[in-house]
Amino acid sequence: MFRHRILLIVWLLSDILTFAAAYCAAYFLQVGPILSTDFLFGKFFVVTLIIAPVWLVVLGTTRTFALTRNQATVRNAAYIAYSCLVGIALFTIGYYFTYKEFFSRMLLVYAFTLSTVTTLAWHIIWEQIQRSLLRRDPPAFPTLLVGVTRESRALLKTMKIRKSALKPVAVLDGRGVKDTAIEGVPVLGKLNKLEETLERFKITHLIQGSDLEQSLNLLSACRNRGITYIVLPSVFGIVERDESVESLEGVPVTVVRPKNDWWNWFLR
């Protein structure tokens, strides 16, 4: 956990530097490799430094820095573009109200484009660096899988290929399986070894892949030990991957919608 906090702080600071560097690059793209006397770099840089932390807060509200967020997705790119657009608006307002001077509109286009592209690229790179460091032994987030099914086997394989920050270290199954290991993760037995496994491996995340009747026991064990509890939709018989977690009057709910046209993606 300490390792993750340090990496998160480095990530946040590097994002501020990336944002400021993108704006500086936009300045010199517009005025050339000089310090313009008509549009002073000092004023420009001061406003950039002031809005950078605010931009970072806006980016944080999109949960871009979440541990399990995949940075290389269209949705995540849209979140970053939205945050950078807010950053441009804040810069425009901040510069105008501070200096009441006109500046280049093209510079704003450069700043938005560069800040979006560089932030997204850096996030994709940093994701790989962070995952690699978090998975080093001893892993920062040792994870236990409970319940062996086709879906949970596929999940273990995906987590291994993508080098998930959550590193599976053990598997338990309520009914018992013949496998001694799945995707390199040892199968330790049945649920009678739950407490022993949680203590031995210092589990931080528990993924339930089957055994619906054990949900309350697993959730209770997680709450008592401060463990993050994750349940696969297949536990409830949802296997089509068309579910989503949403809010109904402030209450989290799992939703499965009928197949709709592609534009309904934007309305979810």
C-alpha cells in the first residue's frame, strides 16, 4: 500500500509537469523559439502554474487515477480530453482577469492538443511502469480468487497477460478442483482454508468467482480485515458482459440493458 501511495504521488507530480510542459511547448510553437515582448512568457507561465493543480483536481474527478483503470481506452481518452478542455477554459479566464490582455487563439488550440496528447501518452506509459513495480514480490496488492469457473479462469489469464496491479497469489474453491495451479497461481484447497490464506498472504483484494451462497461469509471476512471485495457478474448468472454499475437515486445498482444502437453508449 505504501508503495502505491508513493507511486501515486509521483504520478500526480509528473502530470503537473507534463501539463506545464505542454503549455510551454504551445507557447513556443506559436511565437517561435524566442521570448516575445508582446506576449510575455513570464505571465503565461505563472497562469499555467496556477491552473495546473486545479486541472489535476478536475482530472481526478473522472477517476483516471483509479488503481484498476485501463488508460488505453477511448473512454479514458475522452475523460482526459474533457479535463484538458476545462484546463484551457481556466487558463483563458485566469489570464484575461489577471492581465486583461489579448492572446493568440491558435495558442489555445496548440495547448489543448498538446496537453491532451501528452497526458494520454504519459498515462499509458506510466500505467505499465506502475503495474510492473506494484507486481514485484512481495506484491503491493496480493489478491485471492474464490471460486473456479470458466469466467474466473479467463480473468486470471487476462490479469496475467495485462500485468494487472492486482496480483493473484492464491485460489480457493468451495467444491474443490483437480488443478494444482491456474495460470501459475496455486490452488490451495477449499474454503476451510480461507482465514489461513488471508493471514498468510496478507490479502488486500478478494475476487469471488462462484459460490453465491458464500457471499455473506466472504464479505464479512473482507470487512473484518479491511480487504477490498470484488464479485464477478457471472456469480449472479450474468455472462454476456453487457452489465454496468450505475446509480439509481443515489443507490449503486447493476444494470443489464437490452441491446441498443451504438449511440446509447453516450447516454449510460
